[in-house]
Amino acid sequence: MNTKNVTLLERLVIGAGAPKVAIDTPQAVTVVSQGDIDQKQASSTGEIFDDIPGVTMVGSERVLGESFNIRGIGAAETSGDEARIAITVDGAKKFYEQYRMGSFFSDPELYKQVEVLRGPASSTLYGAGAMAGVINFTTKDASDFIREGQTGAIRVKGSYNSNGNGTLISAIVAHQINETFEILATGNLRQSAVQTLAGGGTLPGSEFAAWSGLVKGTMHLDDEQVVRLSYQQWSTDAKKQDYAQTGTVSDFGKIDRAVTDKTALLSYENPAIENPMLDLNVQLSYSDTTVAQRNPTVPVGSIGAADYGYGTTQFNAQNTSEFGGEGWENFLTYGVQASYQVRTAAPVGGGVITTHPEGTSTNVGVFAQSEHTINDALTVTAGARVDYSNLVPGAALVTTTPNSQWAFSPKLAAICAFNDSLNVFGSVAHTERMPTLDEMFQYSGTRTANLNLRKESSDNFELGFGTRGYDLLAEGDSLGLKATGFYNNITDGIRSNPSSANAPYFVNIAGMRLWGLELEASYEAEQMFARLAYTFTRGEYTQGFTGTGGSAATNASNTRNVGDPLDTLPQDKIVATLGGRLPEQNLEFGVKVTLSADPIVAVATTPASGKPGGWATADVFASWKPEQGQFKGLEAQFSIENIFDTDYRENLSMDRSKGRTFKLTLAKQFDY
């Protein structure tokens, strides 16, 4: 392996079991580095994922309206979809669901790495029901900034975004107090006026001002044992903000809305290099996301002026034991995860919100995963997980009966390396997703809660290959390519009832199957680089259902026949990046082109915002990071997004595209 020009597929993956590079992992996984995040100059976390195969942002480009879709699973207004994708921050699981709101609120400046593990095989380590996959965010550390021989660093950063006159002011202080303890503190203030659309007009409700911060202390008890304590917070307080954040719907009017997301975490790590039986990670965390809404301009009932929240206490303990002999080695990872979540929805003045039911969710899971390698050529991974869920409705609800269920998630995967240049892999994974509080206990004046909801089941099959080569076009260059095909059959899928009156709110009717292909390629050389990401996703219903109880048009829109394509399919897409480097000048520059095909099913919006079709966009970017002389420590990033001002609509987005955008970022680090 060439360690100088490391490709995207040679980055280390830490969230799939024993650490390994992406191309040697028997599932589709992408690692987004600090350099990628800086180069994108992302204004929201959703912009980090625009060139990852199989991942599509749904909802809108408002900071409070973003949700995720992985492999055709994920919709902005479907409560269960947030539970089908596991999102973690430093290992602490995040979850939020509210009508017309996104599912994750944070700032890209807090993170140094993001891992995306696609497919339900990740359920073994992250919890039953991760049918689409897992997204892991990793926060910055003080050691990322303190240079060798220095005791600390101060880094200041400023960014400008022409679309909405957006600005970012950021500062980081990293200090090594002594040989065993270091601390990092960072604060960010980001704001934007209303954004402009490519076809003219603006994106209402896109203006915002948010501040975020992270304090993280790391103590090395000895050469191996590490204790980390961190707290991060993201907050925004908007007056007269559009109620609907996942798409433009003026009928809901405006509202005053304050959103705060907090994550506190205490962890202990002991890799115990001299003891093969011990590689321990224990973690206690608390996550709290709250939304306070006041003064709605349109009467929207109890869901208007109200306080919403999810407070989750979690405990994770995981250990890896290593075994080995002549020609073989085995990594056995096992552990337990437990969480207690409190969901609140309190209307101002009292009462109950039956369509956002309060309650508690207790979850406990135990798991084990064995990775057995023979002669450095064949690795077989077998894993299994058992989860228990207990849902208890709030006392004010009509339904007061708790619900308990069990889930089982086994998997088997293998990867065979024929030589240093080629491997093939495949996997079979089963997972089960238990209903959420929202699905189990939601009711209204015309619909009842459904206490007989069954858990969903997913059977997923994957097959792929990876190849790499070195010294191909120039001395020291590297090329990596990985292709993954998948087939996912979901039974007993939970869906909002198409019958609009006198029926349970949610029912097990969404049988479906999805299949597709993901391709990732990366080339790195001293003077040039290139990347390619390709997404092909198809899906259809295997169980039909008929809308009843509404108007003829409503019933027709709620009806699906066996074989109908799914409503949540992203467009086929190719994202190609080509760039160059001037090493002596520390310059890097390039162009990114995105080509999107016509959608299989054109997702409608209310009000209509135009039928999505095929489209093409181009972005250009450049960076300058001098390593010597008087400008050492300075970083400059520049980009133009949607350079041709292309007017289009992503199929799973509720709004049309933003217009041409100029971005400029300047950062400076001072060492001491």
C-alpha cells in the first residue's frame, strides 16, 4: 500500500468492527475526512453528503428541514424512516421526529469525520432496525490541532456564502495542560438571510442564525487508558419562521421557534495492547433535542404553540478480544447497549397532542460479532444481536397500555482477497425494526392507535468487489474502486393508514423490495486526483393497499398496487470530481460535475414546485494551505456551486434548487 497518496477507499473505518480500510470492509462504507468537510465549506450537515453514493438528503435545504435517505429508505414526513437510519455522535445515538421538521440539527464545524455504513448489516453493532444504514459523526479533538513540540493552538475561521449573505465565525482553542490532559473548546456562529433559488424567487424560511459549541477534555491515564468528557450544543431562536421546514407550504403560516440540541458524553477506552483479550470501550451519554414554538400566525391546533423534546440517556459497553494461531486470527466484539428515552409534546395552556404522543421508550440490546481471517486472504464475519423494547404511553393519552417486543438481527459476511489488488465480498443480513412511540400510540378524532403493530423485517443480500493498483500513471499514484450490489426485501412494513377515517393510524401494509448498485472510485497522485460516485436504486411494493374514506383524488393518491415503484426512490446519479495540485505552491483545485437521470417516480409537492427531471450541475473549488514561510498556518478555500445557475428539483426534495453560490473561507492557526 502506498501511504503517500491515500485514496478515499483506503481510509480507515472504525465503525464496522475491527478497524480496517474501506476497500477491505465487506459492506459499502464511505469515510468523509476533515479535508472533505473543509473543502465543501458546508453551511449545514446535509451538504456533507452530496457526493456519497446511495445517500440523498430529503426534505429541504433549510437547516431545520433536513432528513436522510439511504438506498431508497427515508422520507421527510414519515415518522418511522428516522428510526430506519441510525445516527450517532461520538457513539451517542441521535433521534428526532416532528411534523414538518427535519431529523438532525447540528453544525458541520463540530466534526472531523463522518462514516456512512450502508445497509442493515450495521444493525449488529448499532441496534435493530437500521434497515438503511448508519451515519457516524466524530467530533474534533485537541490533538487534531496541537502540533508536535507545541503546547496549544488557537484557530480562527471566517466564511462567506453569497447566497443569502451567509457568514460563519468560528474559533478553536486547543491546550495541553500537562502530559496527561488536554482540552478543546470551540464556538461557532453561523447566519444567513433568505436564500435565492436558481429559477428566481427565494426559499422562504431558509433564513437562520445559529450558534454551536463543543468542549472536550481528554485524559490519558497511562499509555493506553483514555477518559473523554465532552459537551456540545447547537441552538437557534427564530422569530416568524415558516412552520413547515421540510418544504414550502405557506398554509401552515409562521411561528416563533427555538431549537436546542445537546449531547453530553463520558467515555473510557482501554485498548490494552499487551492483553489480547481486552479492548474495552465504555460510554455514558445524554442527548436532548428540544423545540419551543410560540405565536403561530395560522391556527394549527395543539401542534402550534407547544414544547417538543427527546431526552435520551444511553449506556454502551463494548469489548474486543483477539485470538490467533498459525495462519489465522479472530476478533470477537461483544457488548451491551441500553437507552431510556423520554418524548415530550406539551401544548401551551395544557392539553395533549395525540398525533405526537408523549411517552417513554426503554431499549436494551446485546450483541456479538466474530471476524475470522485465514491466511490474510479470507475473512468471515458472523454476528447476531437481540434487542428488547418497551414503550409506555404518556398518562394523558387515551391509550395507556405499554407495549413490549423483541427483535433479532443476525448476519453473515465474507470477503476474499485473491491478491493485493482484487477482492470479492458478499453478505446476508436480517434485521427487525420495532415500532416507535409515534407509530404505536398516535391517534386522532377519526383514527385510533394500533397496539397490534408488528415489527418490520428486512432480509438483505449484498455482493461486490474491490480493486486497487499503484504506480499506474505516475510514480507513487494510487487507484481504488469498489462496487456493491444489494437486494433488500422488507415485510410487515409500517405505514400511515391509507384509510383516512375510522381506522388505525398506522398499519403493517408496506411490503417492499429494493435493489441497486453503488460504485465508488478514487485516484490520487502528487499532481492530480479524481473521484467517482454512482448511485442506482430501484424498488417496488410487494403488498398493495387501497385508500378509502377520502375524496376520489385522495383515495387514488393513497392507493398502491403490487409492483408499483416506491415513492422514496432517489434519482440515478453520477458525481465526478477531477482536480489538480501544485505541491510547491500548496494549491489544490478542481471541478465537480453531478449528472442526474429522470426519476422513476416523480414525488409530488404541495403546493406543486415543478416536476423533477434529469439535470446536470457543475461546481469549481480551490484551496491554498501553505506549510512554510510567513503564511504558515493559513488556509484559504474558495468555491462556486451550481456555476451555471441550473434550475432543477431533486426528486426527494420539496423545493427547487438554490442558485449560483460563491463561497470563501479563511482560517488561521496560531501555535504556542
